[in-house]
Amino acid sequence: MHPGADNRSAPTRFKMPALIETTPAAIADDKLKFAGHAARRISVIRPPAFSLRNLRGDLIKLIQYRDLLYTLSVHRIKVRYKQSVLGIFWAILQPLSMMLIFTFIFSLIARMPSEGAPYAIFAYCALLPWNYFSSAVSNATNSLVSHSQFVTKVYFPREILPITYVVSALFDFAVAATLLVGLMVYYHVRPTVNAFYVVPIIMVLSCFALAMSFLLSATQVRIRDVGVAVPLLLQLWMFATPVIYPLTAVPARWRSLYMLNPMVGVIENFRQVILRGAAPDLRSLVTSALISVVLLVVSYLYFKRVEATMADVI
């Protein structure tokens, strides 16, 4: 230290803290900020559980994402036939080829009864709704696993993915229905006013296809064997449905149990209103509708329960 310098330390200088503004304008501003934070929407994550109250909220959320549902459905249809030589004609080629094979085997060789109608249109009337159901379920089963990058990184209602495959299959159904019109003209089958019953019949079929899609796609996330087993299940299911044979071929004592298959009422009534021009059998159609609606609600609740932990195991 320099000689002569004062050894005493300099007094410490304290700064007075800034006074808190307590004017009426500042208080009003703080209240507005607090109200803004309080009005902010808060999401509470709870353990998944079956609840009909949650079902309403899930459906509202699905409606809010309707633009995404529309965009993915259109994309699904475009990608399906992109860079394809035949394009949308593939939707007609599949049921047409199956109709030709079934007509050759079960009309010329096995002589399967067709209730007086030409076997070609008899088989096609059943193959048209069956292919819609089969295509929707088989493709929707793998919808979550094949889009795992979306499920794990982006939030959206996961049920949108299987629904888009059902919509895509419905588009194929509409395209393939043009061939049915041609067959009706060729075989002189005149439609009647009962043909309008096709609309509720397809609605029942769509409900059942959605129910099976939700159930199988959610199960596929944890049990990958489901994706391998579904094609075999659909093959067996087709022979348990009056596609290649009429309902009258089923023994009467087994018919009540047989009608518990919702596809029986759908396909039989589709033939009834298109091929025979008669009114639908309300007993079988209502049975199929009740089973489809109940199964749709249960499978959707199951899907939403699995959705909570879906990203962790996919």
C-alpha cells in the first residue's frame, strides 16, 4: 500500500430497492394479467378409463380435427392409385375377377343354387359389400403400426388413421358399384323404389367395419399376430357369410345363430333390395344394426383406452 494512504476501508454503499408501484393503474394491470393466466385452457391427464362422459369429449375433439381426417382420406385414395396404369379400375377388377372365378366354379361345376337369378350378378351383389368390409378391415388393422412415426411424434386423435382406410374402401365400393349397374342392364334386372334401402344398409355396414377396425387396430399395437391372422380370419368369415350361396342353403335350425353375424343381414338385404327388388327383411337388418352399433361404441371406448399408452409400445 502506498505510504500515507488511509488503511480504513471505504464505507459500503447500499442501493435502495426500487419502490413497488402500487398505483391504481398498476393494480388493475396486474389483475388483467392474472385473469389472462386463469382463463388459459388447462389439460389434465388422468389414467385411461371406460367412461361414456369421456366419449362425448372424444367425439367433439374428432370433429375439431375433421380437416385432418378429410386431408388424409383424400391422400389415401390418391396414393392408392398413383402411378398405376389402370388407376381406379383396380377397384372394379378385384370383385370382377372374383365374380368370374366363382361363376365358373359354383355355377358350371358345383351347381350352387342362386334363387333363379344369373349366378354372376347373384355373386357380385354379395362380393360388392363384402369387398368393402374386407378391404376396410384388413388395411385399417395395420394403420397404427404402419404410421408409428406419426403416433409417437405428433398429437391428433389416433382413430383418424383407421377411419381413413374405411373411407378409402367406401370410395372403392362406389367405383365398383358402376359394374353392378352394368350387370343389371345386361341381365335385365330392373331396380325398384326399394333400391333406396341401400343407403341404410351401407350405413350399417360402415358401422360394423369401423367397429372391427377400431378393435383390431388397437389390439395390433400390442399383439402383432393380429395383422397376420386377419387375412385368414376374413377368408374363413367369407365362407360363414352368404356370399357364394343363398341364405336358404343354411339349415333352419342353425339360422338364428347364423344371423348373429352382422354381415349376414347386410349381404342378404343388399341382394333383397337390388336383385329381387323387394323390401328388406327388417328382422335381420335390425339385428345387424344393433350388433354393429353396440360393438362400435364398445370398440371405440377400448380404442381410446389403448390410445393413452399407444405411443409407448408401438
